[in-house]
Amino acid sequence: MLNPRQVEAFRAVMGTGSVTSAARMMHVTQPAVSRLIRDLEASLRLALFERHGNRLEPTAEAGHLFAEVERTFVGLSRISQFAEELRVRRAGSLRVAGMPAVTCGFLSRLVGRFIAHRPEVAVTLHGLPSHLIADGVAAGRYDFGIAEASVERPGLLVETLPIKAVAAVPQDDPLARRQILGPKDFEDRSFVSLGQATLFRSRIDATLAGVRRRQLIETQLTEIACILVAERAGVSLVDPLSASEFAGRGVVFRPFRPDVVFEAVILTPSARPMSALAIEVIDMCRSAVRAAALHQTC
């Protein structure tokens, strides 16, 4: 193993051209630099310099060695720089998965705003079914995920984000003039239903039980439901995070009472520490959800 101080002395002499300048750079005496050079030559069993009085002339071997040393020091410098970037969260990686209803708009915009000031961060953002999100976070493929509350997996921490559904109506519909809507407002209206195999759909149906609706339209995604509403195909109940992408695009959203909760959850690994990047994005997510909830009450 080479002595790092000896290599540093060699680099200083090669870089400055003299033992005197090298000693000044290293804050040591000239004899100390000369001794470090002699010890390095002994360790390597190479003659690195020819002595001409007090002057050192590099050998051909010294030139080759210096090129390799410079590559190493540049690498060490890059490691130090990268560590600093990690410390101030300018670099690193972020791997996120979310259910499509949330990822296509809300989560994509959130992550986009986050990385706009961190162009060196490597980002993976996937829209997946909730059970695949849970599998991916548990297996370490993602730093965190946003899924439906119905998923459960060992090795995960689950944080609920209770989100209240909003009514979606065409912007020129008489209901758009109302501040708050309820079940009776959907009486005899064409209703765009979301996919049956979700807890959200079950809660909607339970809340609207007894209300006559024309349920001829069904879709799995909130985005599709909002487009259908904008085209006056019907009215719907949707989650506000996904709906936010369609505000001012032919559809109006109003608070709905009684509350219909759309429970999304943040999934994080229980056995691995979270990166500073992931923690910051999760905090942004919480803040955005709180802001959406506050907007509904105003």
C-alpha cells in the first residue's frame, strides 16, 4: 500500500516543478518533501527523479506515474464534489411510483417542480397499479409510492392521505352555479362512474344509494371521467388531486357533502432509511394534499 502523503509530495513536486514550491504548497519543510520522495521511490522500486545538486529532474517513469496520479486525484475530487452535491440535495437519484390517477397529473407536476432546481438528479417516475407499487417499494425498486389504501404488504410503512371527493360538472351546467353539491343534485342525471374494483367506487355508490342515476358510462381513470364531463356526457365524483389538471378546461369542481373519502396512501420501506430527496418530495406531497383540503373548505 502506498503512503498517501508520499504520493501527495510526488504530485506537488511534479506540479510545481521544484521541491521548494512543493514544500510551500504542503506546508512542510524542503527536507521533509525530499524524504517523502525518497521513500516513495523505495516503495515503488523506481527512480522517479535524477538529482542534479538541489534540483530534481523527472524521469520518463515519473511522467507516466504522474499521469496516473492525476487521474486518481481527479476521481477523488469528483467524489468529494458529488458528496457535497448529495449533502445539499443537488444530486442523487429519486425513484417514485404512483397509481395512474395520481401520477398523470398531480404527482408528475410535484416531481417536476422538485427537480427543476436539481437538474443533476436522476429520476424514475412510474404509473402502476397499486399492488405493483407496493411490491416495488418493498423490494427496493422505488424510494416511495402513492397507492390506494387497500394495499397491504410486509416491510412497508403506510401513511394515509385522506382526500375528499369533489363533484365534477360541465362548466355551463346549472349545477356549476352552486357552491356545494349533494346526492340529490345528481337525481336523474347521467353519471360517469369509476371502475368497480376500487374502494372509492364502493364509497361513492354507498353515498348515492337511493339516488336515481343513469349509469351508462364507466371508466377506470379520473382523467377520462373529467374529459367526459367536460364534453357534457354526464357528472361525476372524482378525487381532487387528479381533477386539478382539468380546472378551467370545460369542467367545474365543487365540494360534495356528505364527504366521500378517497384514501390514497404513501408507501415507504420500513427496513431502509429514506434519502433526503425522497423525504423532501414526500413533504411536498403532504403540503399539496393539505392545500387541496383547505381549498375545498373555503
